[in-house]
Amino acid sequence: MEDEKIIELYKERSETAIAETDRKYGAKCRSTAYNILQDREDSEECANDTYMRLWNSIPPKEPSPLAAFIYRIVRNIALDRVKAAFRKRRFAGNYTDVYDELTDCIPSADNVAKSVEDRELTEMIDSFLDTLGREKKAMFLMRYWDFRPISDIAQSLGVGESKVRVTLLRTREKLREYLEREGIDI
């Protein structure tokens, strides 16, 4: 079903909207949540919570593109669960490894607040990603947006794990240099 029709179903408050959303986007929602949480049950709950948020936000919102809106919601829900688990000190997922890799090229929250608005930083990172080739960009997004393990990235792209590691390392170094050139204090 087309996204426009799914949005219309939400506006009409038809429960079919949730079923159609799950049919079209459910697998990717659960996969995105799983890459962050490393737990199938929690991933399923994140997908269901995503549908509830969609139900509550459409209308008044009319997201375009719908897929990006859905994936952002599920990702944020999964990250919120990680934060809650950290507070309870019971999380052992992939989340910290991925962010540890980025600490040398992304400024701390304090420095960001002093030097540039979060939105501007996001735009700078988007601009940087536009300079990357397709494979490098795919690796970067799979790792730092989807939180996918190195082995999954390598398998998806048909390359070796060492190539993924080296490419990500070099890309992080380039990102750091790019942000420093743009005046971001790392």
C-alpha cells in the first residue's frame, strides 16, 4: 500500500493503518530496534510503541517521507530504552561500542552547546556524508544510525570485516577533520 493511503487511514482513525504500517515497515522497525537493543522481545515492543506514536501523531502531522518518520520514531524509542536500562545498570547491548567509536570525532554535549546548535551540527554531518562514496556512506549509516555489527555490515556489502573496520576508522578521522575545519571544537 502507498504511504499516502496509509496516512489517510491514520487520519480516518482506521485500525487498518497499523496493520498496513506493520506489513510495509514492521520488519525494518524490529530490525532497527534489535540492532540497538540486541533483544527480540524488546524490539517487538519498540515496533508496537512506534505504531502507537504514529496513531497519536497522525493527524495533525502528515509525515513525508513516512518511512523516515517511522524509522526515526523506532530508533528514538529503542535509544530511550537503552537510557532507561543504563539507569538500571542492566544493559549489555551494542549501543556503547558504537558511540565509543565516535567520541573522538563528535564534540561533547557541552562543547556543542557552546559552539553550535544541534541542528547546525546535524546539517554539517549530513553535508559530510554527502561527500562520501556510496559504500562508505552505507557503512557509516549502517554502523552509526542502525547500530549494526561490523559482521552484518560486511555481509550486507559483500566485503571483509577488516575493510569495514578500516573504512569506518578513516571515515571517522575525516569527519573529525571536517568538523574541525568548520569550526567545531572537538
